[in-house]
Amino acid sequence: MAYKIVKSQCTGCGMCEPECPNKAINEKNGIFMIDPAKCTECIGHYDDAQCAACCPVDDTCIVDNSYPRYQA
Amino acid sequence: MSSAAGIATINLTDIRSMREHRELAVKVEHTGCSTSSAQGKTGCGSGAGAGDLPPEIWEKVKNHPCYSEEAHHHYARMHVAVAPACNIQCNYCNRKYDCSNESRPGVVSERLTPEQAARKVLAVASEIPQMTVLGIAGPGDALANPTKTFETFRRVAERAPDIKLCLSTNGLALPDYVDQIQAFNVDHVTITINMVDPQVGEKIYPWIFYDHKRWRGRDAAKILTERQLEGLEMLVSKGILVKVNSVMIPGINDGHLVEVNEAVKSRGAFLHNIMPLISEAEHGTYFGLNGQRGPSAQELKLLQDRCEGEMNMMRHCRQCRADAVGLLGEDRSAEFTTEKVMAMEVRYDLARRQAYQTQVDETRAEIGAAREAELAGIAQGADDVKILIAVATKGGGKVNEHFGHAHEFQIYEASNAGAKFVGHRRVDHYCQGGYGEEDALEGVIRAINDCHAVLCSKIGGCPKGTLKEAGIDPVDSFAHEYIERSVIGYYKDYLARLDSGELTHADRGDAAIRQGAFIAA
Ligand code: SF4
Ligand code: SF4
Ligand code: SF4
């Protein structure tokens, strides 16, 4: 798995970007996206997924089930 | 408060009068007091308005349109919205909009990069000599976006060293950035502190993000209050001015704010600004959706009076729209859109700015003298009649706005101690028409219903009659006079009429605080 950002809910505030320990979050023209290849669900870094923990809008940074579970 | 990213807001007090001043400024000769530094500090003129502030603090705040009520009439600040991220959630904030601590809810500022923001600041400062302060207050929390905030300061300080820098924060990240704040010579920091008791705090803050975790409830509020007070103490120990903002939420922290006042006063905050909760369901905030009401004008004033004591209370904070450009509610932001600013040729003219500032110092000395002269005739020790008077002004410290054109009224309390500014009330233009002038006039009356009189430069016959019926005396005989001496003048006349039996003194009712987002013309 990896996390993804639900585009329709994101306010584009940018809070999540610097919090990601893997630099998996990037902004392009005001749209924030998670690179599933870089996202480790914060495993190995923190107990909670940082993007989900700091995002002001509930259910905006969520698990993307189309990716297999991250293997540490 | 506001955090990271790029929105530019400018609140200039009174741009129209700026225009008038600009013409004057060109003609100003240096007489009497001379300008001693690039920051517009002068040797004299510190008498009027200094009040009980220590001289070094008065020197720092006297030209600050946010902190000195007197300066508010002559100078303006500007916000740039470079900081959209925030590290906490407040129940009065809907994060789709700007931080409700620093601007009115329901408003979205245009976000700017630090580079765009710095350009905008320089463009506005060159056009508008009144602009003396740059603030970063959002749209989120200035310190949840440290890179963008400090990069903007760096760029502005490089080209315009005379502009004062200030920032606003909810305080959670503050202790980590005190050194940087000092290094950038930021001399004013505003912390929004709504409680010092986690039991109160848990009703205001559903969560915070701190130390890589989301904290909720009382734990969250405990961390927040500890960080806020620690940050406040650290700033004060470094000689940085700290203002505290509090949002008054009836039934939740209204009584508790007296304790907050005590706590921040004892830690060295120089000003405490209590603002009313603005809460409407349409803003989509937790409080708005759950019917939490804001305070009435009277409730707000009572609390401000209780907290006043020997501390300065700030009463002119107008919860301004973060990206408005203009003095006293006027908005020139359309002239400074990012597109226009990026295309402008910006010449930063320090000499012109200094000439304006010298002229303002002279005007302020005159205002002080006029006030003292008028006060001299007042019967001291007479019975202590207090009345509130609404004033329509477009700046320059004068009664110079047409009743029907006023966006807001300044409220003064007149007593035998003189004229004291106690707040302002925002209104819809009565004259604008469109959707029913009658409704607009009723709105104005509701907003100033606790006042005995309204002073303006001119007023039509029709509204005059309606005001009189509502028990508010419409007065245009002080047109273009200085405000304070006019208020005292009216008050003296009022006392004389009481004496002669022409009038009997009666208390007026309460007034409403305007809720909706303010859309400038
Ligand atoms: S879950 Fe962690 S690693 Fe994945 S994007 Fe969010 S912050 Fe980055
Ligand atoms: S923190 Fe949430 S709202 Fe802000 S940019 Fe990231 S995903 Fe979007
Ligand atoms: S009002 Fe509160 S939640 Fe909203 S941006 Fe300001 S500090 Fe953050």
C-alpha cells in the first residue's frame, strides 16, 4: 500500500509536504500528490502516517489499496 | 493562525486620505521636529497617545497601525498570504478559508510565493507611503510555514529596510523559531491565546499536530498552552514586542479570558486584543454549524473594560480581510494583483516615504493640541456621564466621511476624562443601494445602536430623520474637524443641554457585531 491524496478534498495548504520523511509528496501547479514508489506509509519513521496526521481535512490522505502493502 | 505559504494581504488605513496627504507631503517643510531615522521616528510628538506605555515600547509601536490606535488613522499595514499550512485546528476555523484568527472567516486570499509577495510589498510601499508594516499572518500559521515566511522577510528587508516586520502565530511552533525571529529583526509578534486552561482549550481545539503526532482533547490543549506561554516568555526576554489576540467565545472562554489577560500580562505581553467570535453557519466552521453565537457589542466592551486595568487593550482590530489594500476599510487590492505587480516597474522611494511620515507627525501633534485645548473647558468632577459616539472617517484623524459612504464607524466613549476610542463597527454602505437602502440603514442603526450620536461630514435628510427616530443624534457640524476634539466638543454641548434641562440622560441599548464576510465595494 501507499498513501494517496484525494484531490477533490485537498485545500492545497502544503502542510503535508515537508512532514513526509520520504519526500514522497510533491506539488505541481498547486496540486499535491504522493509518489507511491517513495511512500513507506511512514513505516520505519513514525507511528502515524504524517500526511494523514497533519492534514486539516479528514479522509484526504488515505491508503491507496491499489498498491501492495509496503514491506520494510 | 496562519501558516505557510504565499498570500499577500494589505491593510492600509485610509488610502483616500493618503492621496490627500501625499499632496501635502510634497509641500512639507521640516519644522520643529526633525526626522531622525529611516523608520520615521521623530524627536517630538510622543506626548499624545503614549499613555502609560514605557517610552521604548511607545517608540516601537507609535507608527504601527495594528498596535497604536492613534497610528491607525495615518499608517497602514499589509499582509502577504504566503503561509497556507497550519499545525492545529480551531473550532472557529474552516480551513478552506483564511485563518480566522487574523482575518474574517469565509474569505480566501490569493496565495503568493515569497518572491511574488516581496514584489507586492515593494510595489505597494512605493505607491502608498502609509504602508509601514508588513505582516505574515496566514492564511494558515506563519510558523507552520517557516521557510516561506522567513524567505519573504529576507527579500523585503533587503530592499526596504524601513518596513517593520511582524508575524502572527497560534504559538505551537513558536519556541522553535524565536532565534530566527530575532535574527530577522521582527519586532512584533502576535500570538493568539484563547485559553490557559486545557479544560477550556479542549472545547476550542479538536486537535493539534505536534512532535509527529496528532494530539486531541485535553492533551492537545495542554501542549498548546505550554508552548504558547513558553514562546511568549522567550520573545519578551529577547525584547521582542508581543501582542496577544484572544477570540471571545460566549459560554466557552468569555469569563476565562480575564485569567488569560492576567497570564499574558504577567509574562510581559504589551497589548491584549480581545476580538469577537464571528460565527455563521455559512462559514462551515464547527462553531458556525453548531449554532455557537458570537458576543454582542456590549458584551465585548464589558469584557475589554474588565481586562483593561493598567494594561493597554487594543480595540481597533477590525478583523480585516487579509488581502485588502487600503486605510480604514478601504480596499485598493485590485490595483495590486499579482499579475499587475509582476508587470510593474517598482521604484522604492525612501525619501518620499519619509516626507509623508514627517507630515503625519506634525498632524498628530496638531490633533493632540486640539484635543487638549477642547478638554480644558470641561467641568471636572461633575457627574460622570458617559456616552458613546460613532464617527465616520476616512482617515487623517478627522470627521471627514459622508454618512452614506462609511464602511465602518469608529466608536468613541466620551466622558469628563475626554474621548476614548473603544472600537469600530463595520457596516454595509448605506448609499450603495442595490438591494434596498432601507435595509442597509437599519443595519447601520443596529450596528451603532448603543451610540447617542453619529458624527459625519455630511448626511442626507432622509437618514437623518430615521436616525433621530432611533434616538441617535445625526451631527454634521464637526465636518473636517479632528475627531477627538469633535467628540469632546459634542460631549460638552451634551452636558450643557443636560444642565439646561433640554435633555435628560438615558442609557442606550446594545448593538450587533456584523457577521458576514465584508465585501468591499
Ligand atoms: S504516509 Fe508517510 S511516507 Fe507516505 S506520503 Fe504520507 S508522510 Fe509520506
Ligand atoms: S495537508 Fe491535506 S489539504 Fe494540505 S496539501 Fe496536504 S493533502 Fe492537501
Ligand atoms: S484559525 Fe486556527 S486552525 Fe485556522 S488557520 Fe488559524 S490557527 Fe490554524
